[in-house]
Amino acid sequence: MSAVVSRTPEAAAPEIAAAPKPRRMNPKYLPLSATISLFMLMATLGSVFYDGFFSPQVFLNLLIDNAFLCIVAVGLTFVILSGGIDLSVGSVIALTTMVSASLVEKHGWSPAIVIPLVLAMGTLFGAFMGVLIERFRLQPFIVTLAGMFLARGLCYLISIDSISITNAFYSEVSQWRMPVWGEASISASGLIALAVVALAVFVAHYTPFGRTVYAIGGNEQSALLMGLPVRSTVVGVYTLSGFCSALAGVVFTFYMLSGYGLHAVGLELDAIAAVVIGGTLLTGGVGYVVGTLFGVLMLGIIQTLISFDGTLSSWWTRIVVGALLFVFCLLQRLFAARNPGRG
């Protein structure tokens, strides 16, 4: 006869303990998930209520019309991930357009020389602010605010009036389109923005520089104790932001075909809004470049919905964006409450 083995509760306990627990979403993904879900909801509602909204060209236009904002927001994402801020980005865009227009139209310089020159100018401008912030331990808010006034003031030393660009190269790039599907097409500016996003994702998640940026935003003192190159990385994020601002200025020049000291006024606030709505914590350490892309597309789809409606003032864009910022700030506080070390 075979013995019957009775299983006591104590014997069954290890099996119960080993049972898989239901997986819960990491709270750090909550803002990003909310952004993507809200974007899809808005796209769905627009397709239901407005004829012609659900078309490839409408969605491509979200990127085409906001390509310069996407580029500058990507650079700003790295700054905010490190726990800093950059208020100079809009003014650097304006300065880039003014220098480009002046050199091309008034002095007859070739775009092949002007474009690398303005990119170098923006990069050095960002590096200068980064050195001030890192070397003298100055507050990023004050340093970049000074940079904002400086860059905007330099625009008016060049000209107080708008300078139109009639150069054939700028006109051709402005009108060029690459067919995508059917009658839908994307501009050179849109392709540049997508390339910047792809490169930024690689830098943020697959390079030592990107990992150090996250570490600094998480806890700068811990990053120093781990032997990470904190000082050079802090300078690097502002250098990167300066480069992205200058590149956005080049794209903005293609878009507007002019240089003007009042270009991109307030754009730094739109860029910060896109980064926050995209799920990046203002305290640093948590965020995704892809989230920033969806943050920019979110601003674009709000404008598009208001445009398709036709009865609402354009100021409703600001109202809706303001409401979204309140919501995403609350989501950030929710994340901080669940992760006290991140507060």
C-alpha cells in the first residue's frame, strides 16, 4: 500500500509565496503613458467630429509645422533631465535667423558657410552658459535668463526690421517635399526633426553621456561619489541645448524665409510645456525623448483641432495647454509621493 502524504498549510506556504504577483506599471511611466493615451484620444475625437481630420497629411503636418519646436524641445529635455533649465532657446533661434538672413542677403555669403557658422555660434553660446553654471555654481535660471536677454538684444544690433531671405537654396529647401504615402508628403524640416529625435534617443539611453545625465538629475552628489564626469556633463547638456536651438533656428529660417528679432518670442515656454507634458520631471532624473516628441505633437493636435472647429479663438490653445500642464504637474507630484527619493 502506498502511503498517503498529507500537505500541511506550512508545506504549501512556499508554493503560495512563489506564486507570481500581478505586475503593476512603474509610476515613472505614468506621465508618458498619459501623454500617449491623451494624444490618441484627441486624434480619435478629431477623426469622429471633423471630416478630413483622419488623413496622413494632417498628422504629418503636426510634425512639419512644429519641427523647430521639436528640435529645441529635444535639447531642452537633456537640460531638464539633468535638473537644470534653459530660458535662452527662443532668443537663440531669433539670433540664428537674424545672422543667417544678414549674412546671406546683405553680405552675399553662401548658405554652405552660413549654416555651419550659426550652428557653431549656438553651440558656443550654450557652452558659455554651461561653463558659467558649472564653474561658478550659478543658478541655471538666472544664467539662461541673462542669455535670453543677450541673444535677443544682439538681434537688434543687426537690424530692428525683418530681413527677407530670397536665396534660392532656402526657397528650394522650404518647398521641398518627400512623398510618404499616396498624396501625403513630409518636408525637409520634418525629416531633420525625426533624425534629431532618433539620435537623441540613442544618446540618452545607449551612451555614457546619457546615463550620466540621468544620474545627475537623480542625485548629483551620488553621481559625484560614483566617479561620473558630472562637471563636463553639465557643460555638455547646455552645449547640446545651444546646438539644438541653433539647428531649430536654421529650420525656422527655412519655415519663415526671414530673420527677425521678434521670431520665436515665448517659444522657450512652449518647449518647456512640451517637455513636461511629455512626461519629463522638472526635478530631473526621469523622462524620455520620445515623450517630448509626443508632447510637441500634443500641442500641434490641440492647434489643429481648434483650427478644424473654426468657431474657437486661437487663444483656446493656451487655455488647454495651461490646463494640461496643471494635470501633468499633479501627475509628477503623484510620482514624487510614491517615490520620496525623487521629490
